[in-house]
Amino acid sequence: MNKRIVILGASQGIGAALVQHFAALPNTEVIALSRNLAKMQAKFQQSNVRSFALDISHNVGTQLKNIGLKGPLDILINNAGLLINKPFESLTHQDLSESYQVNVIGIMEATQALLPALAPNAHIVNISSMGGFQGSQKFAGLAAYSTSKAALCAFTELFAEEYKSGSIHMNCLCLGAVQTEMLQGAFPGYTAPTSPEEMAQFIADFALHSGAYFNGKILPVSSSNP
């Protein structure tokens, strides 16, 4: 039976690399979700990839209901993210609202909507940031981004507690810098030590093979110290 994998934020960066990685594996079906449907359709030509438009900035449950994904879904990777780099005093209410909606609220709403379709023993992997990992080095300008990514970590622990009597597990990977379009837009000229393809390989392996061993864990994935 095919492993059925859902990836949020699939049109570029790590999300697109995850789609390509999973699609190349035997016996997989990949469901790619992003607001940029045309970009996904142009990138993903494989017969085992289906792409759907999903904008997690609003009406997430209604959009997913209209898409009508049927179970069982084995893996859900919540990779969508918004990175705003601004001095704290310059952040607007809209900056904060959009950051929290995309980085945590929309992901919670998508998880809610997909929960009935998840397979027994499904593994949900939330993609957070080292900026949201307690005790890590923090960077000026990322108050909206890092605090919303920290909220995603808290959601992971709370979900695992609430559903601990079942077999669905949720974990959170806090990634260091990866050379994506989002990073380049926020930090022009900066070169990250890790490519999207390298990080996608790690995430895919974790999603496929570690769900039975971890639940509610917040795991740093970075070579930097701290």
C-alpha cells in the first residue's frame, strides 16, 4: 500500500524539495498544498503528485473541505511559513497577525481539518525554526517570526498531550538556516550552510521512520552552537 504524504507550503524551498524527494521514493502518493497552484503544477510533473491550492491565511477549514482529501493520510508535514525581518518598533499589527496566522494559527486549523483523514499511527511533523527554540541564539528583526515559530513548538507539545491515548504522533523540527527563497528575501546576500534538498532528505527520513519513537518532541536541527 502506498504511503500518502501531505505537505503544506509545497511550492518552493524546503516544501518543494520535500515533494520531489517523496515522489522519487517507491510506493508513495504526495499531496502538495500551497497558495501558488500554478507554480506547483509547473514543478511537479510526476504521476504520484497531486497539487491543490491552499492559502492558510484565511478560511483554512473551508478550503480543505472543498479540496476533499480522503484518508488514510500517513504523514502530514506542516511546512508553511512567513518570515518578516523588521525592527521591533516598525512591526505593524498586520505584520504580527499575518506571521501568527501563517506560522501557527493556519497550521493548527489545517491540522484540525485533516485530523479525521489521518491514518492510525500517522506522523505529523511541524517545521519550526531555531529562532523559536528556547535557549538558542536570537536575531534582531525576527520578533514576529521567531515568537510565532515558538508558538508552533508549544502547539506540538499540547497536541501530543491531548492525543496521547491514541496512536497519532506529532513532533516539531526547529531548523537552522537553509538556503531558500524565503531566507534570501529576508536576508539578501546571506548564504546558508544547508540546501533545501539536504534538509528535505533529513525531514523525510524523520517523518517516515521516527514517528513511533518520538511524540511531542521539539528537536533542533542545526549545526550552529547554541
